[in-house]
Amino acid sequence: MSDLRDAVRGLRGTPVVSAVGILSLALGIGANTAIFSILNTLMLRSLPVKHPQELVQLMTGARRSSWSNPLWEQLRDQHTDLFQGAFAFSQPRFDLARGGEAEFANGVMASGGLFDVLGVPAILGRTFTAADDVKGGGKDGPVAVISYGFWQRRFGGAADAIGKPLLLDRVSFTIIGITPPEFTGPSQGRLYDVAIPLATEPLIRGANESAMNERTWWWLNVIARLKRGDTIERAIPALRGVQPQMRAATIPPDYRPADLPRYLSEAFSLRSAANGPAFLRLQYRQPLFTIMAVVAIVLLIACANIANLLLARASARRHELSIRLALGASRGRIARQLLAESLLLSGIGAALGILFARWGSRALLSQFSSSVELELPLDWRVLGFTAAIAIGTALIFGTVPALRATRVEPNEAIKEQGRAIVGEGRLGFGSLLVVAQVALSLVLVVGAGLFVRSFMSLARMNLGFDVNPLLIVDVDAKRSNVAPDHRQPLFERARQAALQVPGVRNAGASVIMPIDYSSWDTLIDNPDGLSLPESERDVWSNAISPGWFVTYSIPLVAGRDFDAHDTLGSPRVVIVNETLARKYFKHRNPLGQILREIGSPQEPSEPMVIVGLVKDAVYLSPREGVPPTMYQAILQRKTSNQQGVSIAVRAASGEPALLTRSVADAIMRVDPDLSLTFRPMKAAIRDVTSQERVVAGLSAFFGGLALLLAGIGLYGVMSYAVSRRRTEIGIRMALGARPAGAIALVLRRVALLVGLGVIVGSGIALWAAQFVSALLFGLRPRDPATYVAAPLVLTFVGALAAWLPARRAARIDPAVILRNQ
């Protein structure tokens, strides 16, 4: 306690040094804590359920986790002895609105074992069980369990919420229970609002669109609880032992004979589900670990800065420390007191860093995809990590200054302060710290340059269509009274209604919206005169309305667009992009050529005549480039399994989001039972590029912070060096040296430090580049321009940091120096 009291007085005695140190540590520790809190939630924190270490996810292949419902029912009904329990689930969104613009809630559609397997009780009411998971609902009809957060938001926490009806996709469910606040759903990254039994899926989707009996719809995930004492290694052989009969019982009827061996032989597997399925972990693991490395380097640079400040501070206190030693204090006592000051400095920085981390982690999450939702609790792991970082940084930046301070001799107290003290050698410890700072800063500046240039390449990529004026309207007809076979004319009337809205220039409908998470690919037969293996005949497809290309500003190169005559009764026609034409028809004119999809043996596909050729446009993601794509006429498509379309509305001027209300009113006049969702196309692009944007933004911010810290470090070392060499510089000038010589003396030292740092940092950056190549787009990890620009930036910062100390050296008055000797 005595050491801490002395430490408080010591920090108050040098407020500028203390403030700079605390601020540097708050930023460094706060950034590390913010990134770690997200890593903790995604990678480390277990689901808040009973014995989460016993949970496993069932895989239908090495990287495939999705199940069809018939395959799940085989496991549920025939092989219940493999595990303590298991459940299947999907995570749709439910529309809470009665009609018109949708109001979404995050849903869980799960089999009856969901809450029993996870060991999650209800805090009010009850959870659903297998008795509720029957077609049409159990004895209480269709039931729902809601989350604590949804209960608070929707019902204000009222106890009478139990028993109330809840409209989901315009189907009434009865609320029977509320789960504890800590349970946020069966997977990380998505907070659930409402859970319903799996067997009620036909009520939600409609009997004609239900996936319950479809053997080719892979839409479920399966989680199981291992038997007590069992392990994943022992459970896998048992699961694979029943695989042949499960696969044989669920062979899709339309599979070609060539596809059957793979389906029957693809091995089941298990992986830990202690912290839920691994969807987000796989997507964000490498970017988060990369940013974690970046902020760790920033913290090391901050530690080097503070160590230099403390070295200078200890040198200024040599007289005081010498007196303490002369009065009987031991060297260990002196070192302990200085370490106590370092720990206090680090502790204050960590406390402020936690506040910064709470804000920073949520600000970082806001830059992720809009579908990512995470709870970021300040749990024992986060607090333990912050405490470990605080202690570690205190030891890193405090040990050497403390040990250096103990070398003071007691007789220095009787000397004239500062007269006989010899300065550091040419490359003392403080200078080596600056070299390390410059080297680490160069690594971060190179990384920031690579990531920013990569993101700019992605953002500037020509997508093949104009994004800014587009408003996407997702039209859902599940609850429409129009029969499924007659929905296509309904969608066309909705498009025409949107087209008539004032301020709308064009409107086009499609089954797939470009740059989205959905896709549709198909195999095609070998075109005439070209023999390609099946692996190279997979093309992307979309079904579009007349006017779709004009709406997206995709130019028609040759042929014609679809028109009102391309309907179910007319010959099938397609339009292809330039990539498909080059790949399949080489130098031949694609117009008039025939394409044929490879369908099931029972339903051979009709020939499709190519009537148009369009410019290339990105289909799935800018990273994926432009694949071979064919566009089918949406009016020739059967709609028995099609619940909706995406209508793209092109604004004549201004922000497209301003058209939302008027477009909604126009479409609702066509059919008031349609459900509508609106989003600007720019938002979809933002979601798809969220990973690159986060990495580029954070690396640029921390690269700039590293430059600032390196500049402060250089300034501090050079200011200290000038103050220690005032006498030498004054004597040089008295003997005829010019002020420019004093400036050159300082700049030569800076050039030496920066040059050494650049050499070391370039080597580290070249070695580390191999680990980030997967995060780059359109750029080599050892891009020459970046490796040339980064040292130039650091040299400029070094020169700027050295200019003030150099000017101060040039203004030293020799007469004053000589008078004081």
C-alpha cells in the first residue's frame, strides 16, 4: 500500500507523461479487449445450456452440415439409441405483420427435443415437447415459445403473455412459454425471438410448398447430446454404422444413377457444438484473428512508447533515487516502487480500456453483415484477458526502466545534478525500442495498405450493373389466395403496378437477386461441337421478367430481351452472358444455339433456344467474379414451388428508399395478402463486402495509430537526446559549428533509427504476408507499390517527429551553455 501511495504521488508529479501513458494503454488494451470479446462469443463461450461440452453437430459430409427432413426422421425414429437425445432445427424469419410491409422476427423451427436436449427450462409457462411437434400442432394447437428479450420488447414483460396468440406469417400460434434471458438460441451470432415445432412448417410455408417430405431440400441442422462418458471418437463409428440404411431409405427419386454412389457413400461425421454450429466461426475466424494480431502489435508499440517515457522519467529522477539509496533504501525496494507505478499506470489504462472496449466492440459489430447479432457479455474470460493484458504490459514496459533505475549510485546525490551524467551510447536501449516501434509500425502500415487497396479493388469492381438507383422489393405470396400455379401472372401484375408509381423509371422481377446469399445453378448438356466434362458444365441461372436488364442497366449485346409472348405455352428461350458464350460456343454466334438442362431421367428438360446475349454481370459476390450465366424467362417458369420474387425498382432520381411507401401501396392494391420487404441494393452490397470493409477499416485505423505512436516515440527519444547533449551541441557551436550542423546531427540519428526499423519491419512484413493472402482481392500479398509506399510514409513521419527537436538544437545559445559549465 505504501508503494501504491508513492506511485499515485509519482504519477501526479508528472501529469503529461502519465496522461500520455494512460491514453496509449487505454487505446491499446481497449482495442485488444474489444476484439477478444467478439472472439470470445464466437469461438470460446459455450452455449448457456446444460453441459454444453456434451453437444455435437451431426455432419452429412466433411464440410456439409445440412439435412433433409426425411433423413432427419430416419435418425429420430430408427436410431434413438445413438445419443441421449437429438433435435433438428432451421432458422427462418417470421413475418409478424398482418399484411403489407413485413415486420420480421428471428425464428427457430425445431423438433420437439430442442429444449429437453439443451436443458433449457421456461421461466414462465412451459417449453414445447415431442407431443407438440405433430402435424397441425398437438392438443394445444400450434404453439410458440418466445425469448426473454422478445417478451420484454413485444409484451413489456407482462405475465399474461402466456396464452396470447402470436401471428407468424399470418398463422396464429399460442404462446406457451418464455425462456431465460441468458438463452439466445441454439447458435451463436443470431438471437432468436420465437421458436415453434418443426411439424408446423406446412402451416408456415403452405402445404404445397412444404419441405417436410422433400428428399432434396437440405435445410435442417441436427444437434445431439452424447451419452454420458461417450466421446466424439467413439460415437462416429456408431453413427456411420447406421448410415447405409438411412441413406438407402431416403434416396431422392429424381437422382441420376451417376449421382447415387456419392450420396450413398458420403460419410457422416460429428463435431463439437459446445458453442453452437460453426457458421459464423468459419466465416469470420481468419479476419478476427488477423485484426487481433494487428491490435496486439499496436499494444506492443504503445508499451515501447511508455517504456521510453519511463526511461526518460527515471533518468530525470536519478537525483531523487540516489538520495533514497543514500538514506538506506534497498535496490529491490526502489525497483518494487517503480514496478508499482507501472502496474498502477497499466491498471488505470485497463479500466479505461474496458469502457473503450464496450463501445468499440459494438461499433465493430455494426460494421459486420446485418444478419450478425451477438451478445457481448463482460464475462470472466474477457475480464481475465484484460487483467492478463494489463499485468503483461506493465511487466513489458516497466521492468527495464525499473532495473535501469536501480543502477544509480548513492554518491550521485552529492554531485551537481545533471553535470556529470553521461548520455546513452549511439544505440542505447531507448533507441532500440524506437527501432522496434518503427519495425512494428511498418508491418501495420503495410497490412493497412494491402487491406485498404484490396477493399478498394473490391468496391470499385465493375459489377456489370448500376447499384445506386435500385430498390429491391421482396414479394412473398405464401398467404395469397391465388393458387400456386397462377402466381406468375400475379407477380407480373405486381411488377407492372410498381412500374406505374411516379418516380420509378423501370422495374424488373427475378427469382434470384444478384449479390445475395441465394443462388441457382444447373448442369447443361454439351453444346454441339464441344465436349466438356460434367464438372465444367455447371452454370448459374436466373429467371427474369421483361425489362429486368434495363432496370439493372445491363446492356444487351445482340438478339432480343424477353417479352410478353414468352409464356408457358411458347417455346422455351434463354439469354446468356458473354462468359457463357465464350466458354461454350467459342467464336460461334450463340444466337439460335440450343441449351438443355440435365434433369432427372423421369423429367427430361425441354430444349432452350438462345435469343439474346448480354454483357457480363456479377451473380453471387464480387469475390466470385462473373460465372457463366443463363437467364430464363420468368413467365415460362412454373410456380408450384415458388413463393415469391424480387422486384428491382429503378428510381428516376434521388434516393430509391424514398419510393418505399408509394411502391408498397401500389403492390398492395394488386393483392393485399402479399408480404413485402424493402432494401436498397447498396445495403446488399454492403453486407456482401462486410468482411473486407471491417478488415480494411480497422487495419487503416490501427495503422494510423501505430504511425502516431511511432512518431511520438521518435519525438520523445530525440527530445531527450537533445536535452542530454545540450552541452555537447553548445560547445560544437561555440567552436564554429553552424545551426544547420546541429539539425543534421539530429536528423542523422533519426535516419539511422528509421532505416534500421524499416529493414527489420520489411523482413517481418514479407514473412507475415503469406498469412493474409486469403483476405486479399485483386492484389498480391507482396505488392511492390505497398512495400515502397509504407517506408516512405514512415520516413515522412520520422522527419516530422524529428523536426521540432532539431530546431530546438539549432537554437541552443553557446554563451548560455558555457556560462553554466
